Amino acid sequence: DAKTTQPNSMESNEEEPVHLPCNHSTISGTDYIHWYRQLPSQGPEYVIHGLTSNVNNRMASLAIAEDRKSSTLILHRATLRDAAVYYCILHRDDKIIFGKGTRLHILP
Amino acid sequence: NAGVTQTPKFQVLKTGQSMTLQCAQDMNHEYMSWYRQDPGMGLRLIHYSVGAGITDQGEVPNGYNVSRSTTEDFPLRLLSAAPSQTSVYFCASSFFGPYYGYTFGSGTRLTVV
């Protein structure tokens, strides 16, 4: 399974944008980049995914490097409710494997 | 839509007891899977299924059995519970393919004493 590398933790101020990085240097051409988040005491929640082009939805934006070896999840205006563990995952076939993710702390 | 429903939410077992964790989805998803999450850890894949009658092992399958007789249900069986199986268990489902996101249940917190 292809690996991703994320910082263990990050901090951001409330109401400011947050950029969560992910490196996936061994990505293959058919791997989709997925992001999930897990709020405290809840199950993971799908956030966004993409293949080559940048993607936007109501929750976040996903910026994918031209060589696809890295990506960035962008929360445009963080709130306290965005404090969670964020997982960057490469989805290739019939299963996804979670890494340790990035724990995002939001400072009021 | 109920989404992914897991029962029970909490369970305490004695070592050696057996039990089945239930997972049901009403979205007609082909793919279903089970993960466990230990304190401070990420999720580890136990078993998964790409359709009725088809199951496969994940990262940590030992001590767990699954079957998939219908599209809707994917139960996880612990044949002889051990303290090492104390964990939070999450079930997930999706349409098949890497361009679909997973929907997760709210989890079952299992304690084996």
C-alpha cells in the first residue's frame, strides 16, 4: 500500500485559514488522494478527494501538486469545531489503510 | 437514510466469551469494512468485503471472522475474546472504486476483562 507522510500535529488560530500538508512520493497514476477527519469520540468523516486537479467542496479545498507527490488540504476559515485528526490516504483499489494523521489544534 | 448503523455502542466481555458486532448500511454500497482503533492510534483494517459472498483479510485479521451474506450487513465475530481485543471498532461502507468516499458508523466500544 502506498504511504503518506503528515506532520504529527499542527496549530492554527480560529477564523484563519489552515493548510494541512501531505507527502506521497510513491503515488501511482491510479491512486486517488482522499482526506478524512475524525472529531473526538466520533468515527472518521470523509472530507474530500481528488486525482490530479484541485478540488473544492463545502468543507474544504484540496490542492494537488503538479507531480502529484504532495497535496494540501485547505480549511478556509477554521473554527473550534474543526479540531480533529486529519488523515491523508491514497486510495488505489479495494481498501484504504490509515496512517497516524495530523492532529489539528484550533486556538480561540 | 440511516447510513451505517453499528450495534451495540458499548459492550463488556469476559475473556473467552464470543460475540458479534453488527454493521448495517442502507445505501446499497458494495464495499464494507471493519477497523479497530486503539487509544492514541490510527485505524487498522481488520476485514473487508467488496460484495455479498466475498471477504478478504486486512492488516489485523487474527481473532476475527466475517461473512457477507447480504449487501446490507457485514457482522464481525469475535470467537474467543481476549483483552488485546479491547478497542473501538468502526464499520465503513462505500460504492466500489477509489473515487468514492467511505461512510463510517459511530463505533462500538468493546472492553474485554
